[in-house]
Amino acid sequence: MSSKKLFKDSTVLITGGTGSFGRMTAKQLLTEYQCKKVIIFSRDEWKQWEMKSSDPIYNHPSIRYFLGDVRDLQRLTRAFSEVDYVIHTAALKQVPAAEYNPTEFVKTNVLGAMNVIEAAINCGVRQVIALSTDKACYPVNLYGATKLCSDKLFVNGNVYVGNRGFPIFSVVRYGNVIGSRGSIIPYWLSSVREGAKYLTVTDERMTRFWITIEEAVDFVLGCFSMSRGGEIFVPKIPGMKIMDLAKAIAPDLPIKISGIREGEKLHEMMISQEDARIGREYENHYIIIPEAYSQDSKKLKEYLKNRAGKELPDGFSYQSDTNPNQLTQSDLKKYLRKYL
């Protein structure tokens, strides 16, 4: 079944729904997917009011705003009543903040994930997709570690649904989203507009994965129709050098190297060599198969029925620096036109 048929006349709840991804997803669901209701679940009443006031679509008769925190299981259970699909985007995300506030990140990113799973099972939600990050693969910082824990929880959440067979839990993992709130592009653009004399780069060797908000939303919504439970979906997206991005934004400004921040990587990874052993490649994406299926050939064959894909070669890893699809400065300028 296509995602458009899947979502038609259904109720979709987005945790952390006032963020960049949540806003774009809500708009898509209301304008293109004919959803019966879209619920924005978040803890900040100001951001909800701001979202509702920013565009007439966010004051649509079919949209609802629900105040609550993923740390609060009772509130989640109330919010998930009569919900068909959940997109879990709520998270604390800033890498340096995680290093200094570890317990807060654990409460939201790990315990919050547990609560979402528990509430979805208790309320009979059909399907849940949780958003992850490239930092969850071989994590070197606390944020990445909490998201790795979250990924494991959602992958294995399928074990607890019993003979009923739902909710179906899956994960989508991708890299930097162009223009998302708190990311480097809005920060650099703001600096340029305020007359900055230089751009600050932590390390000139740094590379990152790259995806637009529109591509991210389309991929996540498409994964609902592909999911059978327990997969980690990874889109095929380009990589880019941070120096090329800086030059695309401000070609005439000098670069000041500040040094890598605590918990930061030079290069990001979305599929490790260990993941690749249980991975499959498709035209536009990869999936990492749950370990439970990889150990049983009969279960694996059934799990991959009509989507066998290609096994990944020994030693394969999907990294931002070795990704063969790399954006040039010219490519980056095209992506940035609506921001410049």
C-alpha cells in the first residue's frame, strides 16, 4: 500500500512537532495525504502558538496542539488515544549541551523513547517511526549514545507487541538537514548578515552527510509503507566538505579554525562495518535488518520477501568522507539559493 493510501483518513501524531521536520511533515500530511487529524505533541506552548500563527495551514481544522513531554508516560498515553501513526522526532540534540547535561539527555532521548513505545503499545497505535541521526552510529558523544539506545529500543520494541502484531516500530537514520533550526547554515547566514569578518570552522577536514528537509520528510513518510518492523532505514544522500559549504555561503570571507568541539567527529557514519553484515542495499536507500532475523534463515527469507535487495560487501561502511556522492561548491550554492 502506498503511503498516501496509508495515511488517508487516519490520525497522525508527531512528537516534537514544532521543529523544522514536524512543521514540514504536518503541512505534507494536511495538504497531500488527506489525513483526518494531525496532532502536534510538544512541551513548549510558545512554539506551538508561533507555529499556529506562522501559516494558515497550521490553523487547519484538522490540526491539534497537545502540550506534553515524552518524559511523562501518562500524558503520552492520553495523547496517543485513537492515534493511528506516530512519528517520534522529540529529542534533545545539541552535542556540547549533552556533554554538560547528560542526565537531561538520557531522560528525554532514552526514557522518552521507552515511554513512546509503552504508550503506543497500550493505546494500540498501528505504526511508529522514530527519527535517528548519523551520530548514533559508532557514537563518540553522549547525544549519539542516547540516540543509539533509542534506536535499539525501537528496533526491539516489536518483541513486546505479542500476537496482535502491532504497533510496528522502525527507525529512520539520516544526516544533517539543511536549514534546520540550530544547524550551522542558519548560524553562518546570520553571522554574514550581521557583518561577520570571518566564518568559524571547527576543523577544515570535516565532512558531513547532507539532506534537505523536503527529502527527509518524503523519505520518512515513504518508510511507513515499506516497514515490516525493526528496520533502520538509511537514505542514500550526498556528502559534503564543511569548507566547501563555508565557501558556498560566503566565498569572500576568511575562515577561522577554532578546533573540534567536545564530542564532535571529523566525519559522520550511518552504516558501520558491523551494521553492513546485516544490511541490504536498494535503489534509493539501505536497511539494517534486526539481528533476530539475521540469525534465522527461514525468518530472514520471509522478512525480506519481495524486497531482498543486495547484500553489502565485506568491509562496507557508509561514511561522509568516503561517500562517492559528494556535493561540490556549485551544488551547494544551488541548494542554498532560497536561504542566500
